[in-house]
Amino acid sequence: MTGTALEAAALGKKFGRRKAGWALHDCTLRIPAGRVCGLVGPNGAGKSTLLAHAAGLLAPTEGSIRVLGTTPAAARERIAYVAQDKPLYPQLTVAETLRLGRELNPGHWDAAVAGRVVDEGGLDRDAKIRSLSGGQRTRVALALALGKRPELLLLDEPMADLDPLARHQLMGTLLADSAEHGTTVVMSSHVVAELEGSCDHLLLLGEGRVRLAGPLDELLAAHTLVTGPSSGDLAPHTVVESRTTGRQVTALIRPRGPVGAGWQTDEPTLEELVLAHLRAPQAPALTLMDDGADGGETDGAEVQEAAV
Amino acid sequence: MTTAARATIAPPSHDGPRPRGLTWTVLRLHRPALLVWTAYVLLLAGWLLWLRFVTLEQASTKLSGCPLSESDCTDAEAMMAFGDGVGTTGTLIAYLTYGVAAWAGASLGRELERGTAQLAWTQSVTPTRWLATGLAVPAVALTLGTTVLFLLYRAVWAPKHDMYGYQWYNPEPMVALGPLTVAYALCGLAVGALVGLALKRALPALAVAFGFMVLFHVYLDRNTRWLWPTERLTGFAATTVPDSAEHIDLGVITESGVRADDVLLNCFGAESEAAFSACMANHDLTGLYRDVHPPSHFWPLHLMATGVVLAVTALAAVTAFWLLRRRTATR
């Protein structure tokens, strides 16, 4: 499946009348279809706001957002969304919650998938939602989302309430299902380790703007971790973050040409990449496009000035 | 053979007329509220029927079997019980809108507070349809229930209502005697929905919706009298108005033609029209006037009030939809 799953142009959302109330500001991004995209960023970065816009739950203050080639409202039947606090009706049983999914998604409800997700957790179908633990509730919420057979699955902190075993197992179900059906998944998390090994696309938000976006392997390849003497000069490379310990300096850079002699280089891990950008909010933004076959690259540092 | 063939072709028949989709959802989610409402209507209906066919009969039998004059012979105890019953049931009908508003505000506020509304909106249901069905289903239940209640109340009210001190223009009968009951119930629903949507919290929405309905109801009750022109009685007729007419204004006209409302009205005890005229002349008064609503004004006043309540209902409902559409992505 090719095309664009999610696209935002100068998207902005302001809550209340406060001057500092911008949850998203001038947010431009594009997530290709068929990807599993990790959405990371510090608390208050705008992750949940972005996902709620994509789900059609919020109207933008400015700019626009398009989902699956159309508006979020028009794509409603093709999107599934699981909110951060996994809202479900506490007075319903598990079976009634699945029935709700069937009743509210006429014509495209996959009872088998939803039932499987619930049964894998060993849930009693006659148990009331209010009697379930947080992790079990997450499972039911995911069952409701997957039963809808979405083309785009939006998950806000999906695994936060799960123990490691359940997390591993649910993530497996999720990824297998998305691979089988070509579902695009966008999931937010502030646990970077959760995304490692499951995502192939990364979107880093900070202060309501895109800081880093692109295919994960290309983003990692575009950065180098260098270690060298603190007197060393890192020009002309873009320095994302550097830390000096004693006479040594460790820096994450976006190399422009070969790194000079005297520097020890390493490819950063996802965690190092994300942490460096979180620690250095003034670092220029970088967006790597993967349109078509040529994998055209745009260094956001030159094109768009980063927020300071 | 033929039956077997037909059986395979026929679609599963258990899908018949039972509610589906969003209607099923609303009915299931609000099942407790629906049960409470049904119980409320049934209990009140039973009470009204009891009043009409047991309590009133008791009072009337004693009355007709009495050899003395009617006034001596009323079964005061039974009549009082009947009057109390009419008063209490009237209260329970006239003020039920407060409860409706509180429930609607709390239930919508809670949906938004918990995020379950958003859960529904991210199924294949637009927020607009969600609100429309969420209002329509309880509106049907409320309309049916309140219609039964006001019709039964009228049946209880009709005989001998002048014997137990309640008049049609009292706050409770004014509402409970007609479709104003229905309008108020729907108004409570629409106002509750709007407040719940606006505040997005259960408890504040409950309080504000309840408070608004109390204020609105009291305000309209005090001002219903101005919704239809009063009838002016002058002269002797103004001194002998029956209780069944709602008194609005009373005053005298002096020689100079000025109406003086505060002049002590000494001529009220006049036994006849001649005595009244003589008394008025003695006090230099040329006339007396009184503005009233006769019982025939019940329907004009009641229907005007119903119109006002329905207008507020419509306004609240339209605002609720507008707010919802503005807040969510609808296009």
C-alpha cells in the first residue's frame, strides 16, 4: 500500500484563551501509509493533541490535517483510535463492549479478531469493564480498535498499563495484524524502549512542533555519535547536542561530509537519538522524506528554522 | 424439502424489530435511567388512578348518602386525603423536569469527562448522529411518560377540584394539567445536554442544569400571567370574583378619573349592587376595577407557556449541536 496515511500542514491547536495555550503550532508532517510510526516527545509535546486531531475528535485552530487522503471526518470508518486513558463504558461487560463495536461499526466489524484479542488475555466475557485491571482494559480497548478493521490505527500510549509479558504479546498481535492487512499504525509513547524493534518510522514532537521525522533507519544513519578531545572542532557538521566530560566531548551530529580525524564515531541507538534531541530543544529540526523510490532528503535545518 | 430449502435462503430472523446500532447503544447504556423513569411514571400513574377511583369514590359515597345539606356532609378526612394527593402528585409531575435536567447534564458531562463520548465518535458514528440519537431516545421515553401523567392528572383534577383549595393557576396544576409537562421534560433534557457538553464534567453539569431549570421554572411560573391579556371586571362584579379566577390587579377609579390602587376598598362588604353603589358614592369613588384571568384563560396561558418552554428547548438543542460541531471535526 502506498500513499499518505497522515498529513498535517501548519497544523495548530490552541486551548483556551491563554497566550501560551498552543498545544500544537505550525506542525507540518507526513506519515506514509503502511508504516508503524512511533510518536515520541516529552510530556506536553502535543502527541495526544495530534492523535486526537487525526481521529477527528478536535477541530484545528489553524492549518489542516488530512487522513488517508481525506478529512478525518470522512475517514471515520477507516480509522481506529485508542485514547490514552482507554475509555470504556464501565457498566458494560466485555461481551457487551464487543457488541457495541459491532453495533457502531455496521458492515465492517471483525468479531473474530476482536474476540481473539480478548481471549488471548484470558478475559471473562461476562466480566464488567469496571472490574477489570488497567491492563485488561487496554486489551479490550485494543480489541475494539482492531475489530473495526482500520486502515489507520492511532494509539495514544497504548502499552502504558501493561506488564512486560502482556506488552510483548499484545505488541506482537498488533504488529502481525498490521503487517497482514497493511494497516498504518501511529503510536505515541514516552518509553522509547517500547518502540525499538516495533517501529520503522519516527516522529519526534517538541513544544508542539516536529523536531525529527522520517524512516527510522535513515534517521539513525543521518546522525553520528562522535567522541573526541574537547578542543576539537565539529564544523561544518550540525551539532545536535554535545556534552563535555573532563577533556572529552561526546556529541550527536548530523555529519556534512566525512568527520575529521581524531574523532571516534558510532551509530547512535534510537534511545540516544531521541534523548539527545529531547535534551537539546534548540537543535534544528530534521525531516527525511521517503517519497517514491529515490528517498529524497530534506535537511530541515536548512529549510526550516527551528523553534528556539 | 421445500422447507429446508427455504430455511437456508431465509435470513436469520432474530434480527427482527429489536433496536440496533446507536439506538441499541443508547438503550443499553441508559438502561438504569430508563428503568427509573418507567418506575416513576408507573408509580405516579398508579397513585393517580387510586386517587381517582378509590379516594375520591370514598369521599363521594358518603356525600351522596347523607340526609343533610351537602356542606355538612362532606367526608372531610377523605376529601383532605384526596386534596393532599392531588397536591403531591401535581408537585411530582410539575417539578420532574429538574430531575431530567440533572440526569441529562450529569450523563453527558460524564461521557465527556471519561472520554466514552470520544470512544463512540471514533467508531463509525458521527458526533452529530451520536447526540441526535442520544437525545431522541430519551425524548421519546419522556414524551410518552409525561403524556400519560398529564392525562391522568387531568382525569383526577376534573371532578370537584374547587373543594380542596387548589386552583388551576397554582404553580403545580398550571404545569401538570397539560402539555406544558411534556415541554418542560424535553426542555430539561435539552438544557442538560447543552450544559453537559459545555462543561464536560458530570458534577458541575448536574448542578448547573438543575439550577437553571429551577430558576427558569420559577421565573416562568411568576410571569405566565402576562402571556395572555387579562379580563377587566368593573363595578360590583369586581367585588365578587370566584376563587377560580386568578386575581391579577385591583384598583379604584376616583372622581378625577385617576386609578388609585392603594385606596382602601371599603365597599367590598356590600350585600347588593345598590348598597355597593351607595357606598362608592359616599367615598367619592366612581368605579372599581379588577383584572383577572377567568378559568377560560387556562388554555391560552398554558399553551403560551408551552410555546415559551419549547422555544427554550429548541434554542438549547440547536446550541448543543452547534457547540459539538464546532468542537469536533465534522467535515
